[in-house]
Amino acid sequence: MPNDSTYAIQTSALSKHYGRNGEIKALQTLNLEVRPGELFGFLGPNGAGKSTAIRTLLGFLHPTSGSANVLGLDVVRDSVAIRRRVGYLPSGFTVYDYMSGREFLDHMRALSGRPSLLRHRIMEALELSESILKRPVRDYSRGMRQKIGVVQAMETDPELLILDEPSEGLDPLMQRSLQELLLERVALGRTVFFSSHLISEVERICNRVAIVRGGQLVALESVESLVRFRRRRIEAIVARKPLRLTATVGISHLKVASEGKAGVRISCDAEAAAIPNFIKRLQSAGLRDLLVEAASLEEAFMSYYGNSTRNTVQMAPEIATPITRTRRAPAKRAATPRKVTMRPAARRLAAKRKTSR
Amino acid sequence: MISLVLLQRLVRGHRIRLLVGLAVVVVWSLLFPVIYRAFVDQLDGRPTPPGNFSTLSGTISVGFIHPISIALFGILSAGLTVGSISGERQRGTLELLLSRPIPRRTIMATMMLEGWIGATLTSTAYVLGTIIGAQIAGVTDELVVEQLPPLFAAGALFWGSFATFAIAASGSFDRTPPAMAITVGLIMANYIVEVLGSFWDVMEPYQFLSLFNHFSPEDILEKTADPAKALIFVTLTLLSAAWAFYKFPRRDLAAPN
């Protein structure tokens, strides 16, 4: 029976334990809310509980405790009704080898009981031709199979797409095409929930991201917010050594090195709030060049894992409670530049830094 | 309750096995009336010694429970279902199937039906081969034609019950080998008890424990079979189906390894 259709996906203290005594805690009290029309990224290392969560949402696994609704329907009671409205691409997608691509797609579509609305559009975007579809699936490369998987998940234009590692096996060009397809669907009001190990992909297209570890949610934020609260990397060249730089609050990993006639090279990590004051101090020391790199989602991701001990996950204060923030327009997000300032000398500095690594 | 789309795909996936297997069953079964005729011809009017080959019914019966027949019938009935769910699970295609709006019980029922189709076709092929063999050997007049439908039904029920057991095993495991081991073990254990009981006095009192002991094509053809024995196979079928329909929908299907 329909429950709360405000959310495309809503989990409440969802837990899944395995083993005779439930000693393997694959998922622990997961609280997640995905709004309709959202492109939601689900990140976590192997064994974090991503697939367990997805499989529970689709009714392949039964929750140990807690509850979950998909499109306002209970995942236990209304599993069949949910699957009627959801497109799913499993991780490590496999096919029936004795079929051709076309036969496979026709079979999957017939099982879904819905008409194929987008097959040609997706085939075009993923460069899948009719002649390829006539060939037996066993002759397909890994990437081709993955494309077939994307088509079977999306072709009926489902309200909700659940994709487990959709970019697996796709080359960068096809990954970009897939991302555009997903953005296109979201623009038309569909919801996309996908897990990925490609942080750059999630960062590029997702509105919000959830990070899980050890079956627990450690972050649920908009990508922007997640990145905003993380540190920035600052590289600067100043004419002379500034005074009392170490006393600046929010600055860490400070390194000061003389560059001879070029001046003094300063590098450090800075919290967003500390940057204006820090730059003022640099200016007072004769700022010649400056590079401020925004933290990537990867750094944010690593930060969460880096800060956590074996069984305890330390959550940043701003994300300790799952807060939902204003959603960005995906296309705009994709075009947002990462680098705040970049001058020619700074580029050389960055290149030098990379070389020295 | 049944997904025709799924059934079509299952049969298509097994079509080579079915076609080749059924052709072999026809050829195999037509041999027995021919063997019977050759045996009678060799006797050349002398008194017929006791044994299965002394009558056409007995000879046909030997063909039905010969080890080669058991292997053939097993492959074409229980063999179709034993890897259906666990095989899909192992390949990773089960989650694709389950991602469609099809209840697990419908998947189970459809796969079970495929096993019964296999058992029915195999039994049909055997009866068909027997008729062809009787024609070739010129012993049609000795064939109790009106008993062929009961023989067909008994054969289909016997192997259909094993197919149901196999799908119940398949739905209970993540991999095919354990399901296969349990199914083959059940068939072999029953067969061994039957064979040992037929020539070893010590085992004879336990022969009734074998399912093969309650399936006698010779008795059916000679109209001496007890129809109540069919209940044994109906019971095995119902128990297996009940387990399959209870267990599979409740199982957690974790990601394939």
C-alpha cells in the first residue's frame, strides 16, 4: 500500500544482519531520503553495504529491522509493485549467453510488461547499432554487455532508476554519454539512485551523495556542501616570509620554503573560513602568485575514512545529522569550475608540485 | 501463476538438450520390442525361460528402469530444474529476473512447470518409441495398447516428482552443485535400494523404501498395478512443491560471488 510518496526512496533505521546470530552487520540503521527527480550518488568502498542496501530496496534481501519505502511502497509487502516502476542495473551485469542482444532486450522488456520507449535513444547515445544487437551476446565485450545492461534498465523509462556501478566497463566517452542520459532523465522528473566507485562521476552529475562505511551512513549531503566543508589546498609565492602564519586558525600542514630570488613558497591546507584572513597575510608579505584548489569529493570521501577508526566513524558536525540542502541544477553543477584562482605562474607551480610527487 | 515469457525462454534455453535427449529416448525405447522379438526368435519355439524378457511388457519395463533410461529421464526432467534457480543465481541473471515485476512464486512455478514438461515429453517419447519398435519388430499384437496411456501418465508422474524435488533443491541453494548432489543422491539411493533388494535377501525387506519399487511399468502394462501407489509420487511432489514455495520467496538473495 502506498505510504509516504514524498520521497522516491526512504529508509528508516534499515538494518540487515547476516549469520546465525546476526554477527555480520551488512547494514546498520540506515536512514536515507531520496527525493523524486533527484540524481543521488551512493558511495562507499567494497563491502560498505551499498549493494546490500540496493538489494534490500528491491526485495532481494529481507531487512533484519527497520523499514524502507520505494516510490511510497513498502519494500517487503509491495516488492512486485515497486519493481513494476523501477529500472535496475546490477553490478557485474550478466546476460543469457545464447541470446542475441536484441533477443535479450526483447525478453527483458517482455518480462517487465512495459513498452520500450527509449531503446533507440539510449542505443544512439551509447553507440549501439542494430547490427551489434543481432550478434550473440557471448561475442560482446565487457563494455558492450554493460551498454546492453543500461538499455534494459532504462528503455521503459521507469520512474526510478537504481544503478549499481553503471560505468563499469565503459570507456570514458561512453561514461560521459551515460551521465548525459541520466541528467536527461532527471531533467524530465525521473529519479536516479546510483552507486559508484568513480567519485569524479558522482561529483560531476549528482545532486546529493550518501557515503556509507561498515554498513553505516557517514555522510548525506549535497556534493557542494560536502566539498565546501572540506579543506582547500593553498600554494602561494610571496616576496618575503610572512609573520605569524602558524598562528592562523584553520590552517594546517603549513610548509614555508625559500625559492631564492623567486621569493618564498608557502603551501598549506586551509578551512574555507580561514582563507580570507590567510590571503590577507600573504598579501601583506607581497603575494606574487596564488593557487587555491577546492577539495574534490574524493578528498572529502577520503577525509571521512581517514578520520575514522576501525569501528567508530567520526562524523563532521555539519553532516552528523542527515540534512537535506538546496538542490543544484545538475547541468549547472557539471559546468562549475573546481579551481578558484589559476594564473600562469600558479599552473607552473602546480605542475612542479605534481612532478615532485 | 505462470510467466509464459519466462517459460518460453527456459524451454528455448534447453531446446538442444530436449531435442537431442528426446530423439535418443525414442531410439532407445524402440530397441526393447526389437530385443524381445530377437529373444523370442532365438528360442525358436522352445519354452520361454522366466524373466523380464519372456514377455513384451517385461521387456518394455526393463527399458523404463534401465540405468541408461534413468540417466536419460533424469537429464530431461530433474536435470532441467536442478540448475534453474541456483544456476541463474550463480550466473548472476537471477537478480535481473527478480528485478522484473514477477513474484518469486511465479518464477518457481514456471520453472517447475518446465520440469514437468520435460518429464511429460520424455514419457511421451518413450511410449512413442515403444510403439515404433513394436511395429518394426512385428509384435504390435502383443502390445496392450489401452495400457499405454496409464504407462505414459505413470512415467510422467514418476519423473515429474523428481523434477519437483530438484527445483525445491535448486531454490534452496546459492549454487547448483549442492542441489545437484541432493537430487542425484535421492535418485541413486532409491535405485540402489531397489537393485540390492532384487538380488540380496538381506535388503529385500527394505525394497519397499525405494520409490522405484512402487513404479512398475510391467504391472501397469499387465493391468496388475495398484493405482494407489501413484499417491506416493503425488505426495513426494506435493511435499517438494510446498517446500519450494515456502523456502524460495523467503530466501535472502545476496549478490553473486
